[in-house]
Amino acid sequence: MASSFSVLTFFLPPSLLLFMFFFSFFLILRVFVARFIWSNGRCFTCHGPEMHPFIGCLIPFYRNRRRLLDWFTELLAASPTQTIVLERLGARRTVVTANADNVEYMLKTNFDNYPKGKPFTDILGDLLGCGIFNADGELWHTQRKLASHEFTTRSLREFVVKTLDAETNERLLPILSSACKDRRTVDMQDLLRRFAFDTVCKVALGTDPGFLDPSLPMSDLAAAFEVASGICARRGAALVSAVWKVKRTLGVGSEGRLRASVRLIHESVMGLIRRRKEEAAAGKGAERSDLLSRLISGGHSDEVIRDMVISFVMAGRDTTSAALTWFFWLISRQPEIEREVVREAADRADRGQGLDRYQELKEMKFLEACLCESMRLYPPVAWDSKHAARDDVLPDGTEVRRGDRVTYFPYGMGRMERLWGKDWMEFEPRRWLEAEGRELARVSAYKFAVFQAGPRVCLGKEMAFVQMKYIAAAVLRHFELRRAGGEQRPPVLVPLLTAHMAGGLKMVVRERRELDSTGRLRGGGCDRLETIVNS
């Protein structure tokens, strides 16, 4: 067939070929216009931006491309259903919702109709392969069972004692103490991402890249993850997806850099798998408890192991560090709330003699409320998309067609007056506490969908809270962090794979004056590093 077409194009006159090209183009244009007219005439429950024939909402989308989060939020707040529908040239029809009933329907009630879908797996497939965050169906069920063993209470306690203790006391706190004494500013976003990369590599790979240690060179593996995650995120936000797909085929530009970074990541992990297997075969090395070693001992294929641990590293590297970055900025603007967090941390440490550190962290209810409030306003993942397997209708009446991208929007949900009241813009941790303030209030996971919900709820939720509480309590008990230069303007959130703070979070580190028994502050000192490390 292809050869016949080549012969025809060789003998046909150029004018006829040009006519055939334009005729085909106008046929396609007619299909698009007809589809749009049919769509606009039929969907009476759809709300969203201004639409134009053929190009859809391409113009307003392009105009707001640098503020998509706030634009979507404004549209959702104006929609009577808190749901909008977008159609634009070069992209599939997209339903975006901040309606908690819709979120529950997608993530639980009709879960099977809303898988990640091929369009999503295409975006992350080069990096994550068939890992748990990029899998659907039976493959996802199998990997979820494997991963669930990593989040038992015993493994969480080991994580606190072995990993967090060492990384916090031997690296993070000394770095902050040094900055305090030298009156240097630190980029907390960068510091927290380095911390998270070190800890997740210890848990997932059984290796210590030492990325947080300033005396060690830059980790090539960490740099490759940084490049790969950034380019994959830009794929998802591309105005026209065909552009990055062509660049991927040709291996040029950003797609060429992505290919090189993915190759380095895959080769590094596969090399580690081979060495670990060789050690086991030779009877060398102590028994290991990291995820990689457990998967190897379980007899899984090298590719499955590779994709699983890469997914684990990606999740652990970005999410908690993003959440803590925004938390430290928000808490620095609320001195009274900050003081209450410090008081709770000191009180639990004093009363926790004899308790293990894990149980001590579990009892820090006010700190957990502060973290939830921070993630309400600045969720680590601003939006998450599924793709409809079949035609459907959401609980609010919005029509969904097979193949539609259906996105629930935690960033916008945290800003809906109908969900959080007129004070939604305020940082108010007490909204997460019962009236007496001693226990956390029950809040629907579909209203606060930061950790997903339903069958796909995040397995690492408790581990994330353990890590965030540990770091927040340790840092705030010893230091005050204030934005450098007295900067008052809110930072800009850039929705990469996680909520990145544009330009980082430059902060001045000051000594924390200690609380005495009456709750008043008394002087401390940045030079008491030995006390800090051993506390």
C-alpha cells in the first residue's frame, strides 16, 4: 500500500497533489467544527472558559498558561457545580472538578472507569516504566501488594530510628547551625529536597548518596532525577502534545536530555541490582532490609524491580520536601502558631521519656493539623488526572466521554468557599481539630484529596507524616526560619510533578530561644551544636 502511494505521488502533477492536501485538511477541519457544534449544543451542564469554533478555549488557555492553577480555580469557583469542561485544538477534552462528590465517584464509586490511562502513562512511561504510579489494572494490583509490605508499623519505626535520626542529627541540623553562626541564608527548598533524596535512597535502594552533605560532590543520579521529572512535567502541561512527541521521536531538545537522564537512572539502578545479586550469590554482605533487596529476594524480574524502586524514589524525593517547603514559609508568617508547635514538640519530648520516637510523633496533633492546613493551601500534587474508559455522567450532571481526561484539583479544592468556608484563605490549623483541640477532626478524604483516596489511596501517607513531623519538630525546636530580606510577597507555585516554589525558599536561620516551664522563651545559642545533635 505504501509503495503504491509513493508511485502515485511520483506521477501525479504538483497542482493535483496540492489540491488533495487541502481537500484532506478541510475534511478534517469540518469534522472538528461539527464535533464542536455537536458538543456545545448537547452539553447543557458544562461550564468553563470561552469557547471558539475549531480552536476551542485555546486563546484563553494560552493567555493564562503561566497561571493555570489560579485560572482554573477562578473558573471552578464561578461554576455552580465546581466543575468545568475544556476543549482546545491539539488536546483531548478535559473535565476539571473541585466537587467532592465527583472526586469520590472517580476515586471510589466508579473506580474502574477512571484508570490513569494511556495518555498519562505515555507522559511518565519513559521514566517510570510499569512502576506502581504508572500502572493500571492487574499490574497495579500486583505492585500495590508488593509495596504495602514497606509501610507496616515496624518498618515505620525502623525508618524513624535508623534513617531520620541519622540524616537529621548528623547532617540537616549541623548545616542549619553553621548557617546560623555564619549568618548565611539557606535555600530550604533545595535543602529539603536533598534531605528527601538521601532518605528515600537509603530506604528504597539501600545506598547513601550523601546529597545533603556539602563536602561531597553533586550526585549524578540526583541531577538525572531532577532533569527527568522536570521535563516529564512539562510534557503534561504542553500546549500541543504532538510537539514533544515529535521531539521524542527525533531525540532532540528537551526530549534528548530526558532520554540521556532516563538512561543514566536506569543504568544506575540496573547496575545496583546486578551487584546486589552477585553479593547474594557469593554470600557476601549483611542481610539488607531496603526495598530493592526485598524485591530481589522475592524473585521478581530485574525490570519490575527497577520500575518499582524508581517510582518509590520519585514519590519520596518530591512530595514531602514540597509539602515542608510551603509549611516552613507559612509557619514563618504565623509566630503565635509557630510558638504553639514548638511548645507541643518540647512537651511531647519531655513527656515521651520511655516512649519510642515514632509514638512521640504520633501524639503531635497540633503539628499534624498545621501540616494538613499547609497542604490544603499548597498540596504537593496540585492536580491529578484519570482517563475515562467509557462514557459516563458525574454526580453533578457533567457528561464524560470515553477517552476524556478527568482531573480532580486539590489546589482549587483548598480554595473553595463551599468546602472550607469564608475564611478559606486563612492559615487556620484549628479547623483540623475537634472542639477541645486534643484530637484531629474527621475530614473526608474526598474533600482533602492530597493523598488520593479510595482503592488508590497513598500507601506512604503515614510515612510522609512521620517524616514531615520529625523534620518540622527538630528544626523548629532549635531554629527560627525567616524569609531572607524581609520578603513579603507570596512565593509563586510552579506545578511541576510536585508543587515547586519558583526561585526556591531563601531563609535566614536564627537561634531558637528555649521555652521554660511557664511557656516563656529564654535564650539559646547556635553554637550549641553538640546539644542539638544529641537531643
